[in-house]
Amino acid sequence: MEILMTSGLPFDDIRDLLSRLPEPDKAAVAAVRERDAQLTKPAGSLGRLEEIAEWLAAWTGRKPAVTRPLVAVFAGNHGVVEQGVAPFPQSVTAQMVENFAAGGAAINQICVAHDLGLKVFDLALDYPTGDITKEAAMDEKTCAATMAFGMEAIAGGTDLLCIGEMGIGNTTVAAAIFHGLYGGTAEEWVGPGTGSAGEVLKRKVDAVSRAVALHKAHLADPLEVLRRLGGREIAAMAGAILAARMERIPVILDGFVATAAAAVLHAANPAALDHCIAGHVSAEPAHAKALEKIGKSPLLSLGMRLGEGTGAALAAGIVKAAVHCHGGMATFAEAGVSSPD
């Protein structure tokens, strides 16, 4: 999908898309419900698997199917790491991108297990964003262009998009986004991330508090929250989620950082995430609260906090199971089983 920056300000095109989001296909949902009522099971007995089948139909406009699932992982670096907010050096981001390419990361194994495609996007790792405690992470042009880059992640085709990320320091900027969007205190939104504790965790809380205070005059606009407090991978994920909506592709969100990208869109238009489900709830303490804010109930709760799209990819296995149950089960008539009165 291509975004042409034709209007006055870079964000204008993004705002235009957010104002004209495609709606779900009600006829496709009705067809799923009609078939579901005939399957050899008590009504509602597959719980959320039945809801997932309806969700897939609603956004693809067809019988539930997953034929080209994709995990898209976006990697970025952050100037706020200079504030001592992470226990790992920034060089680890690039090293992990190389690990993804070599097939050595957790996400690679989960993709193999569930037969998922994987694409990894390196977002100018040698040029970290601005330190959000001192300046905006990005200017408007850079943020909008990075969102447009994320929109291109679906090029080549997919019918189920799993969103993930990698970036040392990005739980700090994600916490800043949540604090900027939803208020409260920095302590409410900051967690250990990759293992911050003690003085590192204190510096992380302080950095988020100072960043939000610095940019407080601009926090009424969710896109300004994104460009001032976010990062390239978060902007790209927001773009990918938005492009998927415009192309009617269902999306599975990963953890704390991916949810921050989604929260920006939700704050701009509460209907913007109707095509998304939450793959899991992270062990990052504030993730459950963030999911409540965007109105999502996670499929899984496994105590994970890795990122990389791992929770979303695991949830994709459940989505695929929902497809097989809906499409492969026999009806009462086909199986010669007595249907309920």
C-alpha cells in the first residue's frame, strides 16, 4: 500500500486514513454464524475460537482462512538509552536483527512451529531517535515517513499480520507513550523491560517522567505523542496496523511495545483497532492495564515479555486452529449426529 504525501502537513494523510476506515463485512459474519450453528458441537462450546472465526470473516470478507500468515518485526534504536534506562547496550538491537536473519531467535522457532512467514525491518539502527527527555524523538516528516514505511510491510500479500518489534530502550518509550496518552504517574507505566532493576529502573522512571513533562503541551494529539515520545519501530508498527485495516487484513498484536503503537491509533480513532486482537498479555506489569485501555482481551497469558512478535506468533497458532475447526468439522447432517431440538 502506498501513501502519497500530497496535503499540507505530513500527518494530514494519516489523519485522512483514520477518518475513513473500512467497516467489517456483516454478511461474511452471518455466514460464519450460520455454519457454526450446524457444526457437531453444542452452541458456543468452542468459546473464543468461534469469535475468532467470525473476526477473520469480518475483515477478510470471506470464509475463515489463513493461507499467508506473516510476522513483521520492526527494529529501532532510541536516544533515551543515553539516560541509562536499559541494562543492555544499544548495539544489541543490531546483533539481534542479525540473529533473526540467521534463524537463531525465539521468534524464528515459533514461526517454524506454526508455519508463519517472517520479515524483519531494520529502521536506521545507526541513527537513534532523539532523546525524549531533551527533544522530540522525530520531526513530523520523519514520523509520517516511518509510518508509511511500515505500511509497506504488507506488500507482497498476507491474510494475517502479526506485529512485533526489537529495540533496546523501547519499553521506556512505550511507557512514555502510555503515560502521555493516559496520564497517571510514570511509576504506573514503567516496568523492567529487558531486566531493568535497582538504579536502572529508577532512571527509567525518571526519564519517562521528565519526557512526558517536557512534551506535555502537545499530548492532546495522539500523533504528536507518537512522534515526540515514540520511536521508529513504534511508528512503523502503527503504520502497518493502519495499512492492514485499509487492506482488510486481520492483525494480531504482540506485547507492551506493540500495544503502544496500537494505542496511538486507538486514541486517534477508537474504531481503528477493530480488526486487531491481542495475542497475549505480557509479564510487563502495565501491559494488562494498557490492553484494558484499548479494549482488548488477550488470547494468551504465558508470563512472556520477550517481544519479537513471539506472543502474537503463538496466538496465530490458535487462530489457525479456529480456522480448521470452523472449516473442517462436520455438520450434524454430514456426520449423522442428532442435532439439538
